[in-house]
Amino acid sequence: MSAPSPPPDNSMQIEMMKEQQAKEAQAAQDAKDAQHKQELADLRTGARTAATGSVGDYFSQQGVDPTPYEGSIATQLNNILSGISPTDENPGASFTGAGAQIYNQLQSAGQAKALGQVNQQFAPNFEMTRLPSTMATPYEQGLEAEQYSAADKIIKNMLDRGVLTQAGYNSASQDLQNQVAGVNAKLNELGTGLLAGEQSKLRDIAGTARTTASNLKLGDQFDPGTYTSQADQSFNDFIKNFGDNLRAQVPGSLFNTAGLAAIGGAGQGAGNTAYNPQAAAGLATDDTTTDTSKGNTGTNPNSIF
């Protein structure tokens, strides 16, 4: 009896079958993964598209047409999209609140732009640069000279009428000179007060412009020229009327002339013409009555004539 033959070796075929099954399983998995990847990509695309509509609706709810801002909206949405992982199963969640976010960003950008325009027109402390304290100096000097001339005219009149000698005039004139510093200080106080008032007006105009710019709503128009025009008009009116307004602030004569005659009389010493208040005021006195029963000789002993 012959020995049984060994079974055929099918190991090669079995191994090949296993490899084939593995390949088929991998191919199926790859197909499944590719399908899921596409599904995720479609979700991202759908979420991005839906976000565009959602943002547009939000703008419309705020009373703003989104059309002029389509480019900015698209840029912001694409930035959000780029931050979403390709494997995110819920990409739409990343666009939640995008409407308010983009709206506020654009509104803030508009406010910053408007505020920058205001700051270009109204630099910090611009009112002090535009209206420095020295602006009032020529007006103050003019008023001081005018008032000094009027006061000096009084003692010159006394000199011309003989009430004062040259020495007396010099003493009275020196008293006027001594008053100059105080007069200038008073005029400077008045001028500074007027300047401060106008500077405050200019600051208020700039402040209103800044407040308007800072609270600008998206879609609102802003023209900084409106406020620069207001400031220019206020400034021009102030300069035009400054001289008259400063003069109106002056409470009469700033030089004290009431005692000039006495000061001049004291300065010229004894033996000179007696002080006559009427002559000091520029009034001639002439009593020519001839009533000798009253001892009148026909002349006024106080007359400068």
C-alpha cells in the first residue's frame, strides 16, 4: 500500500487572500474617510454661507445696509473660517455672534477714523496756541497809553494854566509813572479773562467734535469741517470784537488822577501859586464883582489869572 500524499500547500493563496481583504477594507475605510472629509468640508462651506446671511440680517436689524460693507464682512468671515479645524464637526458654532462682532468692529473703526480727523484739526491745547496770552498785549498797551495820555493831559493843563510849575508837573508825572505797573496788571487781568472765555469756547467746540466722533454709529456721516468752521467763526468774531470788548471791561479811568494836583503842589514847594481845585479841573474862575462894602477888590484870590 502506498503512503498517502501530503495535502496541498495553500498558504500562499491564503496569504494573498488576507492581503486582498486588507486592501479592500482599507479602500473602504479610505472611501469612508474621504466621504466624511467631504461632508466636513461641505459643513464648513455651508456654515460660511449661512454666516454671510446671518451677518447681513444683523446689519439690517440695526438699520444699516450691509451692501457697502460686503468686502469687510467677507474678510472677517474668512478670518473666522481659517481658524476652524477641518475636523470640526460643528463649524457653524464658530460663527455664532459674528454679526454683532463684525458690526462693532466696523463701527469702532469708523469712530477711530473720525476721532483721528478731529485730532488733526484740534491738537491738544490747540486753543492756547491759537489764542496765546500775548495776543492781548497790543490791545492792553494801546489802552494803557490812551489812559495815560488822558491822565497826563490833566496835569499838563495845570502846567499850562500855571497851577503847577515844571517841578510840580514832574512830581505829578512821576506819580502817574508809578501807577503804570498797576494799570498794566489790571488790563492784563481783563484781557486774560476775555482770552480764557474764548479758549473755553474753542475747547467746547473741539470737545463736541470728539464726543460726536466717539459715539458715531455705523453708517453715520461725519464731517470734521463742520466743527473747524465753528471754531474759525468763533475765533474770527472774537478777534474782530476783542478791542471793543476789552475797552468795555475797563471800569473808567484806571489811573488815579484825584490827587495829582496836590502831589504836584507838594512837589513844587512853597512860594508858588496856591492850589486851586477849579483850575486843577481846567475851570477858569473870575470874580469881578466890585462890591467894596464886602471888601471885594474885584479879583478872586484863588484865580489862576
